[in-house]
Amino acid sequence: MDQKALATALLCALGVPATAPGQSAPALATDVSTIEGIVRAYYDVISGPPGAPRQWRRDSTLYMPGARFVAMKQQGGKPVADVMTPEEFRRAVDREFAAKGFYETEIGHRIERFGHVAQVRSVYQTRRTVDGPLLGRGVNYLLLYWDGTRWWITGAVWDDERPDNSLPDSWIGPRERVP
């Protein structure tokens, strides 16, 4: 057996995660081995105090190549979809999050899984510091798939709570999984 084949066999035997095309670092097994783990990582990577860099390298391991984000916004009273890649999102928010601090935490979720696909409705709240004043709340919808070894986020779409768009009380707090 040549050295390259031996190294590959050893890495597989040791359970060292592989990288997807375009990834520079392997994913942490705790981030991608369960649905709850990948959702937790989704929030962890963007959260931190002022002056602290975000965990963008770790963030890049969560998404399949070609993943898309859709942030719903209001312009002139009408809904507008801001479509971007995870990398475009990172570039758009990095400076502000690092300068001012940003914490996005899950306050409820519902996981629906069928076979190798799952959808997560994840209710969140945002703050500048862990226990600072509430900035806002909203809902992330994450679409995931299982490739036989790990979970991947294929995309995320979110909308913020507004006076004309309030979160149902029943969505805050529970952690549901169906079936």
C-alpha cells in the first residue's frame, strides 16, 4: 500500500472528519454529528463579546457547498429577500459583530426529520452582551441533510419579529422533535 493510501485509511479508521470541496478545515464531530449539535454551532460561531473575532473558520464547516442564506427585510412596507452565501454574510457582519459584540441564542425549536433530511424552526433572541438588553427576536429556518457521516446545512432563511410580525408564545421555550 502506498503512503497516500495508508494515510487515507488511517484517517478514516481514526474518524478524522473529511472536508467538503472549498473547505479549509474539517468540521468538529460535536458540531455535525447531531441536528442539535449543528444548530448549537450555528449560533456559537457568530456570538461573542466586543473585540473578539467570530469563529468564521468553524462556521465555514457547517454548510454544504452552494448553501444560501435568505434574510427577510422590509423596504417601503414590503417584504424583500436579501439572498447571500454564508461567505457574503460573514463579510457583511464581521466588522460590526466584532466591534459591538453580538450574541444570538436559541430560545425554542422544532425539529422535523424524515429519512436523511431535516428542517429546524429555531426561535432566537439577539443581544450585544450575554445578559445585555434584548435587541430583537426572530425565527431561523434551517434545512439540513445527512450524508451518512454528518449533517450539513443546505440553507437558512430568517425573519425578525416586528410589531406586525410577532412570535407565537407557544414557539418560545419548547424544544420539540417530530417524529
